[in-house]
Amino acid sequence: MADTHSNADAIWLGVTQIIGYGTLYYSFSILAPNVAGDLQAPVEWIFGCISLALLAGGLVSPWAGGLADRVGAGRVMSIGSIGAAAALAAGWRGTPWPS
């Protein structure tokens, strides 16, 4: 039986990963000085906060992986994408601390 799947799924996954990392992680290097100025905090503290957030993500990832196995990766990743979009929207709106 021939494999009828194309590479389109993998390509679109790659595109969405690039967009996701670009908007959520790489933007910190550009935004950190302005955020530090707005919060009147050293820029090192801003990078420390993103480092703690990445650590928290690493600690939660085994639980999230188990949840993805139980309910489906698409559902779990969709919830994460909605949360990321909400965080970007809160940042865009310029809502005050602690958003």
C-alpha cells in the first residue's frame, strides 16, 4: 500500500514553529530594554524572568506530554497556542503589569 501523505503537514508545522519561536522567544531580545525601562528594572531581571519561564516550561513538559498522550497532542497544543495568542494580544494592548 502506497503512502498517500505528502510533506505538506511537515512543512506547515515547520512554518508555524518558526512563527511561534519568532514571536514568543526571539522578540525578547528586541523588547527587553523597553520592558526594563517601563518597569524600572535592570534588563538582566527581564532576561532572568524569561529564563525562569523556560525552566517552568521544562518542568511542566513531562505532565503536558502525558496529557497529550491521553487526550491528543492537537488539543494540548491548541490550548498552548491560544494562551500564547492571548499573551501576545495582552502585550499588544499595552495592558499594565503583570500581564
